[in-house]
Amino acid sequence: METFGRGCLYLVIGFIVVFVFAWITRSTINIPWFILIPLVILAFWIAGKKGK
């Protein structure tokens, strides 16, 4: 459960960073699925490594 919570935290922080970047540049950021899904997997993999 700790890994899941940490992974979700990493995802939320990542989305906030992307949102702030888009807001500052006043642009639209489109992230394709084939890039987003590996980033989600990477966030949970890093969270799992930190939990051990």
C-alpha cells in the first residue's frame, strides 16, 4: 500500500509540474498514450524501489 501511495504522489506532482509549465507558457500540452503509459509505469517502479 505504501508503494501505491508514493506512486500516486509522484504522478500528482508530475501532473502539477506539467500543468504549471503549460500555464506559464500559455500553451496546450498533448501527451500521447504511448508516452504517458510508460511514465506511469516508471513512477510506480521508482516508488517500489524506494519502498525496499
